[in-house]
Amino acid sequence: MEYLSPTTVEEASELLAARPDAEVFAGATDVIPQLRAGRAEPGALVDLKGIERLVSVSADDAGWTIGAATPTADLTGNAQLSAEFPGLVEAAGLIGSDQIQNRSSLGGNLCNASPAADSVPAMVVNDMRAVVAGPDGTRTIPVVDVTTGPGSTSLGPGEFVVEFQLDHRPARTGDAYLRLIPRTEMDIAVVGAGARLSFDEAGVCTSAAVALGAVAPTVVRVSDAESALVGTAASDILGNGDAMAAVAAAATAACNPIDDKRGTVAYRRQVAGVLARRAVTAATERALATNGAATDGAAANGVS
């Protein structure tokens, strides 16, 4: 098995086109344990962390660009990104230990295609897009379309994720991610729940996104919960009114989980309803805390 370390996206694409037996990695925090567990070795491993574009974070007036191999420690240490998207950054910060955080990345967490990946529900509710490079050039797709099942993605031969695009949040918008694990840290989610809500000046929800992880082969958008929230006043959401009962019921109904050592089907369904409601509450509180101030994209220019 060869180790290859390209320094540009073009070089990586050429290597993968010439070596169909090659496999890319962004941090190796998944691939190394998988190889040690007996997974078939590829002919070559292509390390993406030597490509500057894949390990950079920047912002302009339109939004954020996050390299797919950027260490999650760089995200949790970015004050401006954390202030604008606390749920996304908190989810990224749940990937492994402090040591792992210096190698783990959003791209690796997504493309490993674990149903329990912590960052993916938070990425989905924030409508993040993945820029994918391959033999035919680049294309941009919604993050939700990357994973197709446990361990499988929609990426074609020789394709890899270069970076993620994230629009600045509108005024009065907040996001959140919560998970349940058997231990206090460094464990795989029994259920994960992400939420993002926006409100108008009168405090009425104008848009909502709710997504669940670890309850189906891929992340699940809970459209019935989203519909129940739109048009609902923030006071009703925070007061645990009828809309929140609908959120919990919709989250439970949206699950298609499995029984395993971390939880039964019935337990996961119950937890999904509870976590969805709590994530919606946290996102609402954060949205109201913005006091109507939209993010100033210009002020974020040059962030790295």
C-alpha cells in the first residue's frame, strides 16, 4: 500500500484517475481503525491534508467556505464561526477526543457515511453544500445528497469533497445540535438531533429545519415537525405548546432505527422525540438572542 500526498486539487484528481485502487482520507481517524479491524487495504492512500484549499476556512459577504479536511479543532477555535453557527460548531466538536479533533474533519465525518455521524444533522439543517472534485471537473451538491446509506456515498469513482459552502444566517436565526450517548463523552450517538429556526420581527417562525441522526440509514429530515413550527410564535415554542408536541410526535414517527447494544427501536424513537424538542428549543433561544441583528459578512472577510 502506497502513501500519496498531493498538494493541489488537480494533482489529487490526476492521482485518483490513474489509480482506481486508491482511497482518499482527510484525517485517517476512521480509515486507520478500519484497516486494523481487517478491512481490505487499498492500493494507495491519498492524504488530502496537504492541499491548502482543503484545510482552510474563510468568509466573505456571501458566506463561509470550509475546507473538507480542515481539522475540527480549527472550527471550534474559530470565534466568528462559533458565534454565527453554534450548533454546527458544537456538533463538529463532538467528533472524538481532543487529540482526534486535530485530525478529524467535516469531510471525513460525512464521507465515512456513519448514520450516527454527529456533524451531519447540523450540516443538513444549515443547508450546507459540498463542492465535489472528480475526473470531469467539479460539481456542487447539497450535503444531504452525499450519503446514501451506511458506509456508502453518491460520490463517483475518483471523486472527493473539496470544501463546504455555508450561507450567512439570516437575522433572528439560530441552530442547535444535541445527542444522547451512553457515556459522558467519546461515544457514538444513540440519537442525534439538529434544528435551525428563523423568526420575523414579531417573533413568528418563518422557516424551520429539523434533522435526526442514528435513527435510519441516513440523516432524516423531519418535514412534519418543520411544518408544525412554521407560523408558530416563539413564545408558544418556548412554552412547550401544541407545536412542540407535534415536533416530538413527528420525530418519533420519522425514525427507522435498529436494535443494538446502545438502544432498542422503541427507546430510540422515544429519545428522538425528546431530543428534537430540546434542539428546537435551543435553536429558538439562540435565534431570539440575536436581537434581530443579521451577520455582517463583510466583517468576516479574511477569516482563516
